[in-house]
Amino acid sequence: MRDLISIRDLSKKDVESFLSEAAKMEKLIGTPKSELLKGKVVANMFFEPSTRTNMSFQAASKRLGAKIMTFYPNTSSVAKGETLADTVRMIDGYADALVIRHPLEGSVRFAADLADNPVINAGDGGNQHPTQTLIDLYSIKKLKGKISGLKVTLLGDLKHARAMRSLLYGLGMFGAEVTLVSPTSLRMEEDIIRETKEKFGTSVTQTSEISLKGCDVLYVCRIQKERFSDQYEAEKIQKEFRVDLDLVKFAPKDLAILHPLPKVDEIPPEVDHDPRAKYFEQAKNGVPVRMAVLYKCIKG
């Protein structure tokens, strides 16, 4: 049994093992052989709203034959003041694995230190989202056949998006070239970039200008308008950092456009019909990848 808290806890060999297992799980979906976790119970503990992560973990658990136990903080003893520590210890006694999303950074690692059963990080504040990174890497490899040497652009609010932090590290691990495109005020933290460069020798470029020339993968995340005190400034930036048909028209024909979702204004609906838009396929990949995570964390 093992926990999955951060992509930084994994070696390249570990990540490759997850991706390989996910490919097997994708082929097993819908077959009797997929009942690999029959008799197991998975607790979904989401202290923050979630659609894709929550639903795909539920689908992954059920595809593997496991039972789902859903925790609702608003109708639990948390509403009465029960601590996270007590809640984790209690549910750990009921389930074989805990999938936790929490608004506080470091909260899931704290939970893992308390629990006897595997704990999987489904997002802790603006910190880490390791299963999303595995989905992203799996999607890129599936679409492009490789990750090494690809030119990948990460576009949007890179300061607050936890998916982007984990993804930069994962892309660096596999030898991609990365361009970070964001408003100056929303650039990724320097220590995260420095760590990736020093550990993997990754080529990382920062800019505020959008250029898709020679780009293999464009990964977009939304500008988090709610974090701005000046809403006029937020709307101005949203309009500038937008992937619309005018921009896509001049992009490479084999470009893959990804997004962790939900998307709001940064990619208008008409782009969804462009064959280069792969974000719904990316979201679908969440099921086999999270099947692999559950299986490897619970069974070893």
C-alpha cells in the first residue's frame, strides 16, 4: 500500500509505471477482468467542490468493482467543529483508501501521516494535484506518442493553478521544452521553475506574448477572476489571454489543445469543434488513469 500526495514524491520510473498501468486499465474497462478491487471500499472526501475529479474517481472505483463511500462535509460532524485529524482517523477505519480534496495546502499529506490506509491527493489548495498531472502526461503521450522533445505551452493564471505547478515538474521529468505564457502579475513562482530546471535541465521560457508557432501542445487554464481586487483589470486580462478561433486559425495543424476544466471564457464554445481541441478526450482519460492509481495504491 502507498500514498499519492505529490508528483515530486515519484520517480520517472514510478510515473511510467502509472502510465503503463493506465493503458492496461483502458483496455479492461467494461470487461469482467476489471473487477480487480472487488470487496474494497474507497472513501471520497471532498471538502471543496469538484465535478471531474470526484466523478472520475467514483467511475474508476466502480469500474474496478470497489464500493464508494461519499463524505459530505456540510452534513457531517465537520459542521459541528470536528477536526480534520479526527475525521480522517474515523473514516480510515471504514475504508481501504481515502481520496481527499481540501482547500488547505499540506492538508492531504497531514491526513496521510494519520491514516493507516492509502491516501490519494485529489487537490490540496493551490499546492498539488498529482492525479491530474498523470492524466495530462497520459493524454499527451497518447496523442503525440511521446513527451520528450515536445514543445509545450502552458497558458493562463500560472500563479494560482495547482495543475500547472505539478505539470511543469512532470513535463520536465520527461524532457519536454516548456513555454510559460501569463500576465506578469500571474507568473509561476520562481522556486518551482528553478527546481524543475535544476533537477531535469528543462528548457523553460517565460513570456506574456502568445505565440503558437512550432507548438505541439497548448495547455490552457483560466484566469482566476475571483482573485482580483480590480474586476476591470481582471476582465481586460481575460480578453487578452484567450484561445479563440482567430488564434487557433494560425496554429499548427497537429496542435493538441488541453485544459484541466472547467473552462469559462478562456476557450469559447466554437473552439470545441476544432479537431485540435482534445480537452474532453483528456477528461475521459481520467477514468483509466485513476483506476491505475487506485489499483496500485491499494494493491501495490
